[in-house]
Amino acid sequence: MICDRIREQIPDCLAGRLDPAAREKVIEHLELCSACRADVAELGVVWRGLEAMKEPEPSPELRLRFLETLHAYEEGYQDAQRRQALNVPHRSWWTGFWPSHPAWQAAFSAVLVILGVAAGRYAISPRESQPAGSDIAHLQNQVENLRQLVALSMLQQQSPSARLSGVKYAFQMAQPDSQVEQALLRTLTHDPNINVRLSTVDALAKYTGNAEVRRALADAIFAQDSPLVQVSIVDLLVQANALDSVPAIKKLAADQTTEQDVRQHAAEAVKKLEVTQ
């Protein structure tokens, strides 16, 4: 019964939707239960594969339908404004559609703002997009720099929840950063909290194109006291097709002081990597 309940919570745990207390219980159970730990290892590979999938671009037909819908909203809104200015007691379809509660009005307005930004993205011509693109790129760069500062600052905090938030900020960064990279590697090797280290493995996925990071990940396997973190690192190296990490994973598979489940998982990982050679 306990295993069934834990397996139901595993997807939410991997997605980061569990509250800290529930996540701690799942981690504690996984530390003791090899069967559930194997389920997490298999699901983790699928989960990272889904995260690596590229987001599909909207088709021209979808863009056209979107613009037509937005145009209809704008016409309805303008008609409602004109009637209100003339004190016409007629309720158009737009005024009937507009919510009366202030909270819902605010939420609906936010949706319209998002729609307007999206419309601007797809409606502007290439000739007109140059200045807007520069402004957006500048704003994105500022947001990226802010995420970097917040991530580096929070990774140094005493509170595990604060460090976990720092890892999440690092995960959200669009471009790899050498300072954040080194901070994440230190966190993976030295952080005393299992939750923080597990999240750090996911955050380091975007850095695995760097051979030095792959070597650091391979070395970090042997610094772990958690089988779950060891399995997560191995899975990340397999996902990255890190052939240069095969000797380290073989060493893990042969290490008699390592748990049997981890050694078996490492041996399977070596087979997967050697097949790709």
C-alpha cells in the first residue's frame, strides 16, 4: 500500500509539484525501497526526454485563426466603449461576455495583455521587427542576468528551501553560465540535502555539452551518500550520451561498497552507452 501511494506521487515529485513535506516523505521511502527507486530511475529517463523535446512552432493557419479571434475581441471592445460613451443602454456581445466581478475582470485583462503580446510577435513584418526584436532581446538579457544573480545568491543560503529555489532559478536560465555551472557542481557534490542535489542534477542537464562538466558529474557520483542521486547522475550521463564517462560508470558498477541496485543500473547504463559507440 505504501509503495502504491508513493508511485502515484512520483510524477508530481519529478515535476516539482509536491510540497516540501510530501517530497521529503517520498525521498525517505525511495532511500529504503529499491523497487520504487528503480521505477523512479526508469521514469526519470522518460521525464528528461520529454523536457528535451522542442516546443512546436504554431502553423500559419493557427496564426491566422489567432489574429482573427483577436480582431473580433478588439472590435467588440471598441463597440462597447463607443456605446458606453454614448450612454446607449444596449449590451453588445462583448459587454455580455465581460465579467462583472473585479477579480475576474483583472484576470481577463491579463489574458488580453498576453494575447496582445503574442499577436505582436506574429503580426509584425520582418522589416518592422528589427527594433522590437532588439528591445525584446535586451529585456531577455536583463531577465537572464537577474536569474543568474538570484540563483548564485540563493545557492549560498543556509535554508534548504532557499537553495532549492536557487537551483530552480538556474534551471530556468535559457543560456548556460560558467559561474552558475560551477555553483551547481559544488551544490551537487557538497549540499547535505537530497532534494537540492536531485534538483541540481536536472539543472545541470543543459551543461552536459561541456566535457569538463561531464567529468565533474562522473566524479560526483562517488561523493554521493544517496543511491537515488547516484542513479539520477548516471541517467543524466546516459541521456547526454557521455561516452567519456563510461570508465567512471564501470567503476561504479564494480564497486562492492555500492548498493546492488545502483551497481546493476550502472552496468545497464554502460551497455546503453557502448551501443552508441
